[in-house]
Amino acid sequence: MDFLTSIGVLLLCGLLLGSICKRIHLPSLVGMLVVGIVLSPYALNLLSPDLLTISADIRQLALIIILTRAGLSFDFAELKKNGRSAIMLCFVPALFEIVGYLVFGTWLLDMSVKDAAIMGCVMAAVSPAVIVPRMLKLKEEGYGTNKGIPQMIMAGASADDIFVIILFTSLMALPTGQGFDLGILWKIPCSIILGIGVGLLFGWLFAKLFKKVHIRDSIKVILLICFSIFFITIENLIESVVAFSGLLAVIAMSAMLYRNHGVCSKRLSVKYNKLWLVAEVFLFVLVGAEVDIRFALHAGAMIIAVMALAMIFRLIGVWLCVLGTRLNRKERLFCMIGYMPKATVQAAIGAIPLSMGLACGQTVLTAAVLAILITAPIGAFLIDIFYKKLLDNSSV
């Protein structure tokens, strides 16, 4: 099948099955992922090799859109308003889950410590694509709003993704191999500081520019995307000289723009949401197309077992975050359910270790896809079923 026909089939089938999943109250991204698995070279082989060749670049662009959307709506004041538990939800559950992968990934999957840590970072992020629409629905209906539960989960989920990506990019900055080289650990703080610093500078400059010069919002989006791509390119060009994280620069740039020009950021966020409609289809179908079904069938059961054990660690982390707050037991249980679904970040970065030739690549990608197929529908289903039973309705 030629390149353009492959794109048409990808978009049409992805949207169709995604729509069907939505009608039966499943996340649409599950359908898109299934389409990718079916169309992949390991199944029907209906996608052009040329399309699969640039698949990593397309997923990288989708990741840029994800991170910019997160930054353009990242409100630290909202986190502070919801108190200690909201701040802790930004990183504690993710850290607990990563520890789970370090323990069980090295034991049950015979992975090195670094590979298990990479797997943990890929798997530890929750999915705003699944969580945010449902929390907005809760806000509209008045469930849990008297204690700020939907707002707390939405804010924490966005920050959770950013925190995990910081850890992931830091780990990927380390050289390949079976262990850590203490001599190059300086790259981690260097990449974080430089990435955030450059991003903050350009975010401030863009805020000044957009305030003084009238530019159409569509052109602003193009400018932001171009500079985001430049950040990634610069990272690749200077990686042998100095550590720099292009992804962190993207997040910091959009977050600084939100802080200094909130009105503009809200308008741009709407534009990015529209871009995401197409990027989402490409992202989930193409990541599904990377999965080797034979490997998944061979190692899937053990990977699922590790995922389940690590999820227990995550739920304990969530429980500890909301312990000692004014939330009752039912509300704490709902927070644990709300932090289960995974999808967006796993699809965006799950294939990166494989594309870099790491030994853990196929295992990490398979785990990412299985996490989407299992936790996204189960988490969405549990939220939809139990929110009326576990949360008080302040509008009644």
C-alpha cells in the first residue's frame, strides 16, 4: 500500500473504531491502538514502509503537542489551593510505581536496574486524555466539587506527566549499558536546568512578543511548534558536548507563556486541542503498529503481572497522599481509582527505548501498549460507575 493510501486508511479506521469504542463507553484511544496492531507488519501489513519509517518523528511531534497542551494549562496556583495532598499527587504515586518496577522488573523480567527504571518512568504517568474529560463532567454535575476532588485530580495528573517525563529524559541522557556510570551523572541536573532555563526564557520572550505584536493565534501555534522542534533538534546536535533536554524546554516554554500571558494561553490551548484530534489518531495507531504480537504473546503474562504489582504500589502512594486530609474513605478510594488510567504518555514515549536500540525496548513498548489496553478502559469504567456512589453531590 502506498504512503498516502496508508495515511487515509490509518485515519479512517482509527476514527471509526475510536468512535465505536466511545459509543460503548470505552476510551476512543483503545480502538485506535487496536487498529494499529491489526494494520501492523506483524498482522495484516497494510501500512506503507515509508510511513512506518517516519513513525518515530510523527510520535515525537504528537509528544510536543501533548507537552505544550499540559504547559499551557498548568496552573501551580490551582495545586496550592488544593493543599498538600494535591502537591504530593504530582510525584508521590509515580515514584511509588517506579519503585514497584525496580523491584519486580529486575526480579520477574530479569531487567537491569536502569532498564527497569526506564520502564517505570514510561509506565508511571496517568492519562489526562482519559481523566480530564471525566473530571470536567464531575465538576459540571457537582460531584466532589465541595472538596475540590476533580480539580485536584486534574491538576495532579498534568503535573504527574511532567514529573515522569523529566525522570524519563534524564535517564535517557545516560549512556546505554547495564549499569550507571557515576562519572556522567552530572548530565541529569545539567539537562534539567538547561532545558527548563531555555524554555522559561523563550516562554517569557513569546509572552512579550504576543502582547506587543498582533499575530493570529494560528501563526502563534506554528511559531511554538517550530521552536519546540528546534529544541529537540538542538538536543540531538549538542548531546555529545552538553546535556540539554528539549522536551523540558517545550514544557517550560508553554508554562511560562501561561504564567505571563494567561489570556493568550487559553486561546492557544483551544487550538492545540484541535490539533490533538488528528495527532491522537496518528499517535495511537502508529504505536500499536510497532508492537510485535509474537513477543507480546510470549512475554505478555509476566509483563501484566509486573504491571499489576506496580499498580498496587501506585495505589498505596495515592492513599498516602490523601491520608490525613478532610477526605473520607470513599473519597480517598475514588482518588485511587482516578489515578489508574494510562494512555497518552505511554503511547508517546513507549517506543523511544526500542527506537534507540535499548535491550529493554520491546519489553517497554509491549508493557506500554498493554497498560493502555487494560488500565484505560478499566479506569474509565470504574470512574464512570462509582463516582456517584463515592462522591457527594454539592449541587443537591
